[in-house]
Amino acid sequence: MLKITLSLFAAFLVFFWSAPINRPSGNAEENRMLLKTDSMRNATSWPEEINITPFTGPDITPSPACLAVAPTGEVYVGVDMMGSLGKEPGKGSIVKLVDSNNDGKMDKHTVFASVDNPRGIISQGDKVFVLHTTFSAQTGIASGMDLVVFEDKNHDGVADGPSSPLIQNISSPKFLQSRGTDHATNGIRMGIDGWIYIAVGDFGFHDAVDRSGKKMTQLGGGIVRVRPDGTEMEVYTHGMRNIYDVAIDPYMNIFTRGNTNDGGGWNIRFSNQIQSGEYGYPVLFQHFTDEIIPALVDLGGGSGTGALFLDDPTWPAKFNKVPMMADWGRNQLYIHRVTPDGPSFQQKEEEFIKLAQITDLDIDASGRVYLSAWDGAGYSGNPGKGFVVRAVPKNWTYKKFADVNKASVKELAAMLKSESAVARLAAQQELIARNAKDAAKETWNIASNKSNPLYARVAGIFTYTQLAGAGGNENLVKLTADNDVREFALRALADRKTALKNVPVEPFLKGLNDPSERVRIAAAVGLGRLGRAEAAKELLKVKVPASFMAPALGTEGPHATPNAAIIPAHIAVRSLVSLNAVDACVSAINTENAAIALWALRYMHDPKAVNGLIAAYKQSKDEKLKDQILVTLSRLYKKEADYDGSWWWSTRPDTHGPYYKAITWESSDSIKDFLMQEWKQANEKDKQLFADLNSRHRMEIAEFGGEEKTVAKEEVKIDLEKIRNKKGQVGESSIEDVMLAMAKINGDPAIGKTLFTKQGCVACHSISKGEVMKGPFMGQIGSIMTREQIAESILKPNASISQGFATVMVTAKGDKNYMGFISEESADKLVMRDITGQVYTIKTSDIVSRKEMETSMMPSGLANELSYEEFASLITFLSKQKK
């Protein structure tokens, strides 16, 4: 058994901090040999057009989980000596790094603030926003996660005092206590619309509270946003697994690099996040893909971390105006070249900078990019691992960014036209703090001037909106007549729910018929936010494309294939649901708009919806329509249980859908009675529809049949103790000697394939997606780990425990005890696999206690009997698994 773990970098550190890393000229293969084979092997690749130099090492920034750069160049690094699985407080801080003379070398640092598990940072003016785990002073255990703000008004590099909370409890404490922060709430970034966008992992949260007292609960991951003063908290998108950060472009397009773990590996999916969109994880993204906005691509194994949309004039055009995505698992920063595709995008991924377990990146207003790397610090942090580097284009020269505090309103307004996104945002935030009347006048001039570049006008629109508030609505309505900025004017008009009272609905209704799909999307989102019932009739006219097609029963749909055609109808449905447009949707069932009406009704658990569907079925003579009404009613038979924060679907969730923890509700009996009546009248052929719906929607109506049956699988028993007690060349050598030998021996992958079975790996791992999924999937391990990392994880299985593969001890009723790892989990059952490969299914209701152990399921010594050549063959075979 292997796990995604960490590599060795001791030799790398000795060299790395002694000299700059200016990449030499020459061919690509020569450049890959920048350093000796045993040093910096995971930081040897970047384009020749840029220079990378060391900035800090583990003595100052060990275990860096995140970073942010002030517009003026100060770097704030989130040091996290607790890591993603640690649970002891007092091991985190925000360290401020300063390059006083701008020569590329850090010459001053301070501990800005002490916080545990920093996961996101934003630096704006005197304020530093931080997302971090909180701990009880009384018990020393995790109590939640907060978004807070620190201030440093005297600019001494140390926060003036305790932080002020903006949002509290934005991750469920139960799982922070039991697992650490590995699926908690993560990175934060501010858009030009002035909102702070928060990447929420699939722990979700229960009763998060903002400064206005608003409470919110979310089952699962997605993006949440909040104003910088901690008010107006709201969900932006939903249905992501474990996103770590967001990249935001000048036009408020948002991109994420997240992964899934559906039993088939940690596949990376790159997504365009469209406001109010549903992305489906874990209950819709496989078998209900007609209902989601799919990802733009599935990229195979990896683990997405920090993100940045780079928009800076000092960078070469080929690396500018692109989302950049860090991948911790692949030790790589990627560029995604996005091209417009209707209301969304297509993409092409390219390798950019290779860094050892890269965690984050950010840029200042002068064009300096800083990148942090975990560098093998383990899942619980390491004081001897971690670093920060600086990247700038070759021939780059430092140009001081203006002091926005001393700039006039006119000078700040002029900065909104800067080609630097960082400069525009810094100017905007300072303008908002100035005299609102004067600043609004200047920003309106920029927003309304057609000769300005589009990015400047967009910055002007959103700055004006924040300054003028509801008083600016009249001017924004005027801009909806301007083809170039109509999309952004509509977004700005509906952006703040606190300022919607006098916003007219007409520009949005008109926008639904605009030639631009992007305008139509902005109009549909806005109508859902305005809350005007009269909008429902127009939203129901949005056409549902042919691509709205459910996957065949039991098959996986295209959840990572661009489907721009589905987005207008998808967003219209989300707005209809937001409006709770039950009456309008019911009225549309027997019309040409039936498809979108029935789609929206799937989510409306309202007795009026059920009664209306039954009545429409009885009135209709269209057999296809009647079948679709049955689909909708069967979907409504159950609903998702209210989330109370006491449970989580784990890293190996049941992905069948359409609900995770399904319960019946007040109209379930009415639905069942009607369906049973129709089933009894159906002939044998037509009864198959009821069986299929029973299976697809898990209604559990026994008479219908079609329910899934679990077939017991005979597993091969493997005596791992016998294997580990044999002593061969590996068992008789030190780990260091084995690792040195592996660097010199290539091995034979054919022999390695045989050894994969002989050494017991098959008990806990599969290498083909056609096999039963067990422990961590090995079919893509070569795209995630190097040979050295694979070797180390076999030799030192307890160095760090793979996500989803920790040993779990379960005590069940009847004094039954089970020890193994969780291979599948649903609201009703737990499927465990023990170290011999045996499988046990335990009812959730029978579980008395459940405890995650501190050791790996994999015993040490499973390679002991092998020769060096055999061990090299095994790791080479595994390193070639890149499906």
C-alpha cells in the first residue's frame, strides 16, 4: 500500500539557500540538469523568460500553507506547523517578509500575528485579512474557523492588537477536531467587485455567522463571499469537493482547481465558477450530470492548492492574463490558457514552474510574484521544511508603486486604468475610504467613458457601485444600454442584496433576450437575486438544449467536459428555485416550456408542487411528458436532510445521488400513493420505468423493484506478516542506503507488476478503474509522485497518512470490533476493508464508536525480503502508472 506523501529535500536545501537560481541557457534537457541529481529535483523547471531566486527558507517560513503580497511588496506568509492533519494549537503564525532595498533578497522579517492553521491571507492597506482555525482556550481543541482582520496602523510589522472577526464558524468544528483542516475552508481572494471570495472545502459549515448576525449553513464545498466589513455573507457557487483557492480575472470570471475522490483516485478538475451554479459533488456529478455545470477538464491525479489570475504589464504576454494554478500533489504551477466558449470557457493546461509541493502564489503591483512551497513538511508540519521564492521576468526592473495613502482622488481614479490588476484593486479600496461624493464622480467618469479599455471601465463600474450604493442605480441602468459594459452593469445592479429595493426589473428582462450569452447569464442571475415574482414567466422561456440528457442508469456522465450550451438554462433554473416559483413552474408544465419547468420543480419540495404535478399528469395526453412528470415526482419523493454539522461524507462518499442523507417529507405519502396507483395500472414493459426510477432516485419502494443489490466478493487472503518477516537486501539495509541505491537502479517494470501482487499490494490497492476500488488508487500514482516519493512511502508508511487511508477502529452493537480503512461511506452504511483485504459492511445505526488511529494501515517492512533490483522494479512499475 502506498500513499500520497512527501519527498526528501535535505540536499536541496543546502544548495538552494546558498545561491540564486538563475536558469541557465541551453536546451531543455540541459536545463533539467540545473543541479545535481540528488538536489532540488523538484524545482528544476521553469521558462527561460523568467528568473527565480530564493527569498526565505525553513528557518523563517517553515511549512508555509499560504501567502499574500501587499501591493507595495511586503509578503505575508501563513506558517502552519500543525499541517492539515495536526490538532495541537500554538503552532501557527503570519510572518511578514520585507525586501527593504528591493534587490530580491528578504532583509527584514517580523511575526505579524500568531494564528493556528492559516489557510488564506489578503493584504490591503493597513489591513490583513486571515482565514484560520480557532481553538478553545479552555480545552485546547478546535472550535471552528474564522475569517478575521488584523490592522497595523503604525506599520511596525506587528498587528496592533487582537483580530476582529468577520465570519465565525465557517468550518464544522467536529471534523476539525477529528481530522484537522484537510477538507476545511481554505483560500481567500478579493475581486474587483470588492467582495472577499472564500474557497470552502467539503466539510462545509453549520451556523456560520457574519458581523450582521446573519447565520448560514452549507452542506459541502463551494465558494462563499462576504463584504470586507464582514457583512452580507452569501453562497456564490456550490458542489465542489475540496478547493483550496480561487483565481479571479478583471471581468469577475472565477476559476478553481479542485479534485474529486469517488473511489477512483484524486482526479483534478479545472472549473469556471459561474454565480449561483451547482457543480454537483458528491451526489450529482456522476449520475445526474444533466443538472450540473461540468468542469472544463479532468486532468488526472493531483491536489490543487493556491491560485492566481496573473494580470500585470511587466510579465511577457505569453504568461500574462492567464489563471495560474498550483498543484501540491504534482509539485507544479500550471497555466490554464482559457478561450471564450459562449458564457464560459475552454482551456488548455501547460506546465509553468516546478516547485516542491507548491502551496500558494501572489503578485505585487510592481510585478514580483512570490511562491510558497511545503517541500515535504508532512501532513503535520516540519520546522526544517518549506520555503518561499521570488519570480520575475528576465530584464525586469523594479518600479515603485505609488503610495495610495498620499494620492489624490484624481490620482487614485487614474490608477483604475492601470494595466496591473493589483494596482487597480489597491486604488479602488483606497477610493472607497475617501470622500464618497468626489470619488463617485471620478469613478463614474471612468465607467462611462467608452474610450477607456474594458478592464478599466469594469473597475470603474464596481468602484462606483461601492461608493454610490443604491444612489448609483440610475446611472448603472444607463450603462445597461451600452453593449460593451451591459453585462457588468447588470451584475453591479444586482450585486448587493442590501441595495436592491429600487432596482428596476426591466433591464434584466430585456437582458434575457440579448445576443450575448454572457449578458443573458448576468440577467438570469440578477433576476434570481432581485426576488421579483414576475421574472419567473420570462425565466421559464429560456430554452433547454439537447445536451440536457441524464446518463444511462448506472453510468457516469460527462462531469468534466465543457457544456456551454447548458449554462443559460442551468442558471435560469437556479434563479427559479431562488424565487421559489412553484406556481409559475406548475402552470408551465403543459406548455412549450415544460422541460425547464420540470427541471426546476425537481428542487421544490413544496406540497403545491406535488399537487400541481399530479394534476398536470392527469390532464396530459402526451405520454413522453407524463413520463417526465413521473421522473420529477419520483425525485421529489425524498429530500436532503437538514444539515446539523454532526456528520460528513468522508473522503470516500457514496456518489450515487441524488441525495446523500435522504429523508421523506410531508408530501412523500401523496407521491407514493400516486406512483403506486400508476404502477398497478402499467403493463409489464411500462413497469420498468418505475423500477429504473426506484433505482435512480433511491426511493426504496419495494414493489417497484430495481433496487441495487450488493454482491459479496470473495477476496484473496494475504499473509502480510509472513511477507514482512522475510529479510532480503532491503530489510537488511538502512532506509538511506536503500534510497541511494534506488537512484542508481532503474528496475524492470514487468517484474514490478508481478511483485505488486506478490508483496500484498493488491489487498489494498487497485491499478485499473475496472477493478474494485480499495485503498488509494495506484493507477495514476506516477503522475502524482516521483520514484523517490513512492519508495519512501513504502519504506516509511507512518511518515504521513494518506487522505482516506487512516486506520479506523469501529465498535458496533453486539461487542463487534472492526479495524481497517473506509472504502465507502453513506448516510446508512460504512464499508470497511481490513489489511488482509476482507470487506465488511456495517450499518451506521449499529455503530457505537468510531476512532481514527494515528498509524497507517500499511505495516512497515513489506519490502524487506526484496533485493535492490526487485524493489527498484516495483517502484518503477508504480511510477509508470499515469492513467
